[in-house]
Amino acid sequence: MKRCSAPCVNHIKKVDYFEDITGAKSFISSSDTKTIQRLTKDIDAAVTKLDFEKAAEIRDRLKRLNLLILIWYLAKRKEKKL
């Protein structure tokens, strides 16, 4: 699938991967959108400061978080069918 973003495949820094996992766990356990809202605000703040590289990094983190949430949701759904 070539979708893994883990540090062992050199697609992401360990710190960023840890933040992704922490954000996903927080999102899943609280069932709210605080993490996504925070990341969206962080993107806006970076753009306001004209720090487009930082905004892109946060955008990518947000995409990875959404992917992790989707994978988790699909796994839970499959688990319920079994």
C-alpha cells in the first residue's frame, strides 16, 4: 500500500509521528474535534506569519491524523461485523 508514515520507512520524523499518534489517540478517546480544530488554527497562525513551510507541515500532520482516524474507524466497523 505504501501508506505507512512510520519513522522506520523514513517518511516522517519520529517527533512528528509521535504527535500524529498522540493526536489520533486523543481524538479517538474523546470523540471530539479539538485536535483537528487546534491543528487548523495552527495552520492559520502559520499562514498569518507567512510561515508557509510550517503551515504545510501542519497540513500534512492533519492529513495523517485524518488517515489514522479513518483506518481506526474502518477497523472498528469490521470488528463489529465479526
